[in-house]
Amino acid sequence: MSTEGKTKKDLRIKSHVYTESNVKAPNRAMLRAVGLTDESFTKPQIGIASTWAEVTPCNIHLNDLALEAKKGAQEAGGVPLQFNTITVSDGISMGTQGMRYSLPSRDLIADSIETVVGAENLDGLVAIGACDKNIPGCAIAIANAEVPAVFAYGGTIAPGNLRGTDIDLVSVFEGVGKHNNGDIDDKELNAIECSACPGAGACGGMYTANTMASAMEAMGMSLPGSASNPAESKAKAEDIKAAGEAVYNLLEKEIYPKDIMTKEAFENAITVVMALGGSTNAILHILAIAHAAEVDVTIDDFNRLQESVPHLADLKPSGRYVMQDLYKAGGVQGVMKMLHREGYIHGECMTVTGRTVAENLAEVDDLKEGQDVIMPLDNPKRADGPLIVLKGNLSPTGAVAKVSGVKVKHHQGPARVFDNEKEATDAVLNNEIKEGDVLVIRYVGPKGGPGMPEMLSVSSLLVGKGMGEKVALLTDGRFSGGTHGLVVGHISPEAQAGGPIAFLREGDLVTVDSDKKEISFDVTDEVIGRRRAEWTAPELYKKGVLGKYAHNVTCSSQGAVTDFLTK
């Protein structure tokens, strides 16, 4: 892209009028120290926000990718300035007290990126994320920063392989359950552990990272191909560089996140998540991104779209394939093209390419012939979407279930109630949970956790012990995108906030019905009222990050946001 003749006025540079006033001399002096020149001050400054870290394979490669984004922004005519923010690994913290920090990290990431963009008066932004909370964190920051921006995904990990069979991180969690059940020995569990994660990139199935990357691409906030291109591929390096170039184009065309993040764009994101069989966490994160973008998306929009969008993808955790297989089959863009052709996608939505969804898809090839990762629309895996919101006297404002691959549509059984994950896990390991039970883990919601930890460990134990659909697992916490089986999460209001789940008692008869989208317990309003009167809320956590989070976070049915303003 030629930049000849471009000036700060032409590009409406937000606040770098450094050459027009000597008052700005101190600003210029400090920026000269990092390499800027007189010419630099006439160009837009573009932040390159990276979530690089050595604490997780999801993000280990992002420093190199950030350099590609810098190169793209510089060649387009901008002045790229790189900065970092945090990341944590859900997979590493799973089953420990560390998991409480996972969801709060989303808001820390968002706040830190917004802070740098605002404080440094940056004109544009490329935000690069790769793990579960990086992506919505970057998206929330983009919405709040209100400068032309592109989200760039670090890409998926390649599948692991054990004796010719593809495996991944979830295989390890389920292996623990098999080991506890006596189905595999120490040597086999170690072999699974050593083979599951072969390199850089986010967990390979249609888990939370790949789900949210797909949602961002469908929303138009990342470049076509970004969600599908594997982490360790030439295509990934190319799309990250192109993201740097794209921001300059957005500046030229004066296209802002608010022009892209519309209600129709969010509907496109939800549609693609449903078709791909995405993570339950998508509901939580899409609500939070919509809140930041000031777009009216509610939890009920998910059920509305769920009823009409078929589930097409045979992807893990309930299917056979991983994201790299979808990449080979034609990627998220191929799926979107098929959906758009049949009227499921709003083609008029603007995207970060500066063109509409329909214009982008016109240049995309159809899904490859003979592929079986994505089912045809006339023969879907399921006629409607696999993510459903259930309501009832156990969850008046909504709970979330993922029913892909789950044969049981109605489960009724006695509640086995635990106030923390450890006691529930011990009960499973000690074979105290029996077929037909409803295992309940409460006081692990956004406030109660605090931090709404994921229950992948205990759900994987149940699957590994052959009880994935024989025991219903209910919680006001979350589930990993890798979770499958008869599970219901995000029960709201949460126990800590006095939701009905706080008044559930051992042995109460609980019913989960996915067809009716109902979740209830067989207790009268009078009895619930009496139990409520006898109940005292546990003291909220007060210390540090988790204390701040517990006192500020909203209900999961509102996206568990921390900056909610009452109207």
C-alpha cells in the first residue's frame, strides 16, 4: 500500500499532533528514545498488543507473530508499537485453586490493553490472543478502546498422536478417570500425557479458544482465515502480518469497531458457534463483548438462534476431528459460505477487511469435496444448535448446556450436593456417586468461586469412569470447552447471590430436560422461601484480584462483566 502524500490530517490521527505545538516537545523527546523520528510523528501509531508468555503452549509463539504484525503495520505506513499483557492457562490451572483466576484474567487483559491504548493515545490496534480468555479479553478491549482495530488469532495446536490415534489435552483428563477406574495403568496414562500436546497453539478441538476465534471471524473482527490457520503454519504468519496492514486500511476508511460489532454481526457469531458445536463459554463471552460494544444481545438470543441453526461440525469434544482438520476441509470461511448461501448469515455486515461479509465470501472456495468434517445442511449432526439455555425454578435467569453427542434428553434423579469442587471430586474418585445421581457443585460462580472456575476435571472423571451420561453434573461454575456429557453450567443466579441452587438439599429430586429447556427441583415455592429465610450468604472473598472481582462481577447470565452500569 502506497503511503505517499498521506498526512496525519488525511488519516485523522487521533491525538499525535506532535509537530503542531512545542507543548508536545516532552512527548516527542520520550518517543525519540524508542526510535521515533520527525517523520514518525506524521504517521498513525498502531499498538500491537500481544498476549505472549512462556506459561502455556497456546501463547508461546506469539512474540514472533507480533513481529509479523509490526512488519505489516509498518509497511502499510503506520508506526507500530508493541506491548504485552498477561495470559493464564486454563488447562494448567484446571482442578486447582488457580482456576479461579481464569475468568478474571479476561477482564484484566481487556482493561490492560484499553489502558495502554488510551494512555498512549494510540490510533489503531492489533490485538493478538491465543488462549481461552485472551480472545474475549482482546475483543472487549477493542470495543472499549474505540480505535480502528483487528483481532488476530495465534492459531490451533496440531493434534497429538498416540499409536496412530489423534489425541489432545482432554484425552489426558479423561485418561485420569480411566486410570482411577482401573481401565489403564500408569504407563498408559504417562504415554497419553507425553503425546497430547506436540507444540505451540491453542487446544485443538472446538473448545473455547477455537470457538471464540471462530466467533470473532464470523463477527468480522478478524481477517478471513484467522480462526482456522494452524499456529505453526506459513498461513498463520501471513494472516498476522496482514492484520497489521488491515488496521491502516481501517484508518484510511474510518471504520471503527462500532461499525463492525453490530447486532447482526453478533448474530453471525452465534450462528457459526452453533453450527460448529462450540463451547458453552461462548455464551458468557459473547454477552460480555456485546456489553462492551453496547449492543443489545441477551441470553435469550442464543435460544432464538439455536432453534433454527443446525449443528454441522463433527469436531471434538463430541466428534471425531480437530480444528486442523477443519482448516484442511476449507476452514471457517468455507462453513460461513455454505451458511450464507442458505440465508443463515447476514452478508451485509462490515468486516475488518473494509468489505462486507458477502464480499469476502465471494472470494472463498466451497468446502472441499469428500470432506466429512462438516456435514451437509440436508444431513446435519443435529437439526438445531447444540448450545441451549435452560430455565426453571433451579435457574430463573438461565443455565447453559451443550447437548451435542448427548443421547440423554431427560434426566431425573436425587441431588448430591457439594459446596466445592474438591469434595465433589473426592466423592467421584471414591465411587460415592452412583448412576442416576445429580451431582451438584455450587458456590463456584463468578462471585462465589470467586472467578467461576471450570469443572473439566470432575466431568472428565465421570466420562472416564463410564458415567458421562449416567450422572448429571450441575454447577453455577463453568465447564471447559473440552467438556462433554450430561452437564449443565452457569446456573444463575449463583448460590453466592442467593439463587435457588443455594437452597437445594441432598436428596431433592432434580429434573433436567433439554427438549423443554427446563431445569428444576421438586420443591414448592413455600419450602424454597423457608429455606431462603434460614440461609445466610457466605462472606465474599476480599483479598487482591479475586476480592475485587467478587465485589464487582455481575451474574453469568449477563456475561459476568465487571463494569456494569445500571440504567
